[in-house]
Amino acid sequence: MAVFGLSHTYNTRVGDDFIRGVSGGERKRVSIAEMALAAAPLGAWDNSTRGLDSATALKFVESLRLLSDITGSAHAVAAYQASQNIYDIFDKVVVLYEGRQVFYGSAKVAKEFFERQGWICPPRQTTGDFLTSVTNPDERQAKPGMENRVPRTPEDFENAWLSSPEYAQLQKEIAAYEQEYPVKDDSSAAIEFQEKKRDRQAKHTRPKSPYIISVPMQIKLNTVRAYQRLWNDAAATVSTVISNIIMALIIGSVFYDSPFSTDSFQARGATLFFAVLLNALTAMSEINSLYAQRPIIEKHNSYAFYHPFTEAMAGIAADIPVKFALAVAFNIIIYFLSGLVREPGNFFLYFLITFLIMFVMSAVFRTLAAVTSTISQAMGLAGVMILALVVYTGFVLPVPSMHPWFEWIHYLNPIYYAFEILIANEFHGRDFPCSQFVPSYADMSGTAFSCSVIGSEAGKLTVNGDDYIRLNYNYSYSHVWRNLGILFAFLVGFMTIYFVACELNSSTTSTAEALVFRRGHEPAYMRRGHEKSGDDVESTTTAPVAQSSSKEEEGQGMSAIKPQTDIFTWRDVSYDIEIKGEPRRLLDHVSGWVKPGTLTALMGVSGAGKTTLLDVLAHRTSVGVVTGDMFVNGKGLDASFQRKTGYVQQQDLHLETATVRESLRFSALLRQPASVSIQEKYDYVEQVIGMLRMEDFAEAIVGVPGEGLNVEQRKLLTIGVELAAKPKLLLFLDEPTRYDLFAIILL
């Protein structure tokens, strides 16, 4: 933690896009430190310096350099906006252009290679930025007189690389290495590698296992982490317990103190039905929690930290005390409030069954989450299954009333077996006084009368509970222990399927980034049969002409935003929060002002409070105490302040199923005044699309990373959503350059 500057966040939550925690840069450093602790001989770092300040990014790369020198490990790093100091640390560099390799060799000769092709490296531009700009038609500049000789398309760059002396030298180095270390005869190297790995492994670990520690140790560590997560999110557990208490009070009050007579038959059945059903369906929320943690498990599995099924076992173990607390809070209240049989044996059997059904249904819902690939699939299957569980439990539709074609469903329903046990436990061996006779007259002699309840016998003043459940539900007390065994069989079976599915369905998939367009709305150059020419990459005109036309387009786009005259001022702004009972001041008497037509930069290392200050100024804080003064033109802020400001957050949160244009139009329709016509709002959206140069993917689906917009396009969309609102006063941008500097230069 000290190496990556995380010592001060020891007791701070990591957080996410919705839960406040460490800063964005600190969260990135947590990911970096987690990967570094894996001590892998080969490390792949995908834009790991994104969101880090320059000093921290340099320190990170230097630590990789030190790790490589000491342990002999190799590291491949993809980095945006690498400073010259960072670039000079690397030994080799790879330059890609639309999937084609256009250079691979020493980092010291890469700049010279492209300059020899005819490209200009402007003064004060770092080598990393120069290599990146060469693959961007809007940024690269050709030397005077070389405009028609430099490569333009990815194919031209690849051919220039393959015919270069640097490529020939690379082939010689590869041949020399393969001669020294033959690929076919690597048995000795493999044996040496296996011996080193075996020395690091714990006892009782399979020699061929990629994991360092044994399965019991993995379960132990994952269980400890599971309890830590429960403790750090105690509010969620407490709220669940409180909600169960409220439900128990409501149901218990509806069937309060049921009389010991035949009048209570329906009430007792309903009470037991709600008890077993609510205990069982509480586990449905575990589908969401499992999908929330699945990306973490997939990542750790790819790092070979632990078997995914050990995390599943740890989750079950950690749930035992939580489910016990839920069962105690719910069942004690509803059992005694509704007046069920108050005998120790009956109560503890009731508690055992309801506690057991919680775990059985937890295994069922966890299995659904494990065998599906998306949460929508899991929730859809769960919804259909719940309908079958409720109808075919035996209370809403008793067994004698079930249609023969669908009667088999109740044999697959775990709640059915639990409900039969509870009903038999409540009615067995008891004679209930009859509340209503047929016919209803005073003479109760002989056998000329009968109770009006199913299971009654002529001439008797009571109704036997066993006869009632046999005729009404087709239940028998002799099935109690059989059903208990069936419930344990369900539990073991679904748990086994769950553990196997977690192990097999937790592998990460790596797919190339691809845009997904609405049918028939993809750009012309992406359609089949379209042949790309040199004109599609960039025109053959000189660079100055292209730059001037680009500036004219930007000027036309910026004219869509009217100039503002309001001045925003803040004075002595402080922000205090409480962390684990201890007060902490995140902002301490910060003052400043911004006037129209200016850009104000917030500078500071990661965790300095830049995002916090923007949250406070934009009135986006939900916890803590904010003190100080804020003014617009010397006057206090009114209720319309947030409508007059736009806030581009670090996180790019968008509806996955919407297109870029639909997202921008939605923002414009909701946030621009009603006095502006819909057509004017749509026209303004088109100006924003042109200003941010999003024409090529305006009809693309936002999607998810890997199948949708990439990180740069998502950031442009986030900026565009705020611009589409046409903020009158301010536009706050939280680290908009963390992906690509050129994107924000356009803005």
C-alpha cells in the first residue's frame, strides 16, 4: 500500500459508481496493487495509468521496471498520454493501427523510424504522443514535400514496416533467440518452471494446479473476506432484518391469535403458507448480489487467486448467521402472534423447516444465477419459477384440485414438501372443536348433525386434524420425515450444481471491441462491399488546409452555445464527513471564482479532493456537512442552479440499449426549457454531435465495453449528454482527459 500510495485509505471503502469510496485514481491504484500482488511472470496492463496523476503514473511504471529487473518478469503495458519520462523507461514499443502492426522494436528508434517515413514530431511533443498521432489522420502532420509519399492507410503503414531494416533486424533477433532456446525442445525449461512453481505452492495442492494455496485455505480466506463484506455493509443486513420483522408483524396481525377451533383452519393454513413462502422467496435477492460480484470473481479466477467454487462455498458459510438472524426475527414473531400450537416440539420443527427452506431456495436461486450469462435471463427464469412455486405449493391450489396434466409440477417444488411438513406439524393429533354445525339447531344428540368442515364425522362435536389435512390437502403426518429427507436432497443437489456451475461459468472472455449499430444505420464505409480508399482515411490535401477546415467546423459547432455573462463565486467552502465514527474534513476553506469565457483547471494528485470539490460546487453530495458561501453574480443560489449547470462525472453511466443520438435527444428533451420546440432541440443535438465528431457512431448502441462504445466514445457521449442540456451557467468536467487528450481538445 505504501508503494502505490494507498496507506491513507486503509479503512476506506473501495466504492463503485454508486457507492462513495476512494477517489477514481485511488481505485485504479487498488486494481494495480491487486495485480502486482499476483507476482505473475507475465503481466498485461491495459491502460493502467488511466486516472493517475503524472507522478503516480511514473512511480507505477518505475515499480514495474524494478519488478522486471529483480524477478525477471515481463510486462506489456498499454498507456494513454505517457510522459517522456515514462516512455524512456520501456525497452520496446509496439505501434498498432486498426489491428495491424506498424512497428515493433526498441523504444529508442521508434521516433526515428516514423520521422524517416516523412512525419513531423512537433516541438515539445512527447515520443508517446507522436507515435499515437501517427495513427490518427486528424493529428499527424507530414513534412513539406512528403504529403504524397507518406503512408496513409493501415495497409500502407504495414507494408512500410515489413520492408524496413528494423523489421529485418527484428527477424534476426527472433531467429537468434529461437536458436538459443529451441521451441520444440523445451523440456528442461518446463521442468525448471514446474519446480519453481511447486516450491511456491502450499501443502496439499495438486502439482499441476495453477493455484498457490490449497482448496481449504482458499475457502478459509474467502470466508473471512465474506464476513468482512457483511460487516462493512451492515446496513443492508440490518434493513433486511427490519423488513422481515415488519412483514411478520403485518401477517401476524392479520391472523392474530387464531382460535383453537375449526374457524381457524383457513387462517392457520394461510399463516403457514405465508411463513414458508416468504422465508423461501427472501433468497431471490441473492441473484442480484451474485451478478454484482461476478466480474470480481472472473477477474480473480483469471489471476488464479482461487477456485470460483470456493468463493461460492464461502458465501454459503457467511450466510448462515445472517439467515439465522432473519429466521429468528421473522418466525418467532409470526408464530406466536398468529397463535399457532405453542408446544416446544411443534415450534422447533416449524423453525427447522423454515430455516432449511431458506437454504434450499437460496441454492435454487444461486444455481439460476450461476447457470445463466445475464441477469435478465436469471430474473426471467426466476419469475416463471416463482409463479409455479406459489401455485403448486398446495395451498392456493390443493393437490386434489390440481389438473392431472400439471400435477407433476408439485413433485419438483421444494416448498410443497416444506408446506406439507408445517401443515402436518400443526394439525396432527389434535381434535378441534366445531364452530358451525349442519343443520344448525340445538339438538346435538345422535348422528343427525355434522360439522360444516371437511374431515368431520356425523355426530361428533370435534374435527380431527389428521382427517382434515388428509381430505383437504391430501397430506399425511407419516410424510414428515420423508419430506425432510427430500428437502436435504434438494439442498445437496442444488448446492452441487451451483458449485459446479460457478467453476465452469466463471471464465473471462476476451473479445475485440466492436460497434453495434441499428439495422440499416451503419456508416457507409462499414457496410459489406464498400472498398476503402485512401480518401476514406484522409484527404491528400496539405495538413494546414485540413486543420483550417477542421477549425471552421469546430467554430460552427461552438456557435450553438450562446455566450454567458454570469459569474460563479465560492468562499470558505468546507466539507466534513464521518468515517467509522471519526470526523474527517475533505475540503478546508476553499475559495475561488469563475467568469464567463474562461477555463479553470483543478490540479492536484489523486485523492487531493478534486472530485469532492466538483461534487460540492455542483450540489451533488448526499452525505456530510457543507459549509461556506456560493454566489451567482453576488446573489445566493436559487432552486434553478442545478438546471443551469452540467456535470460530466468520471463514470460514464448510460442506458446500454439506447443509441448515441437517442441518449443525446433524451437529455435535450428533458433538460432544455419547454419553450424550445422539439425540432430546435433535435437540431441542437446534431450540432453537438458534429462538435464532438461523433457522426460515425451516432447511431451505434451504447452497449457494454467490448460490444458497444469504447471508453473514449463513452466519455464523448457523457460530455455530449451535458452539452445537449445547454447549461446556461457552468459545465463541470471531472477528469475528462483520462482517456484521450485529443478528445477534450475538440471540446
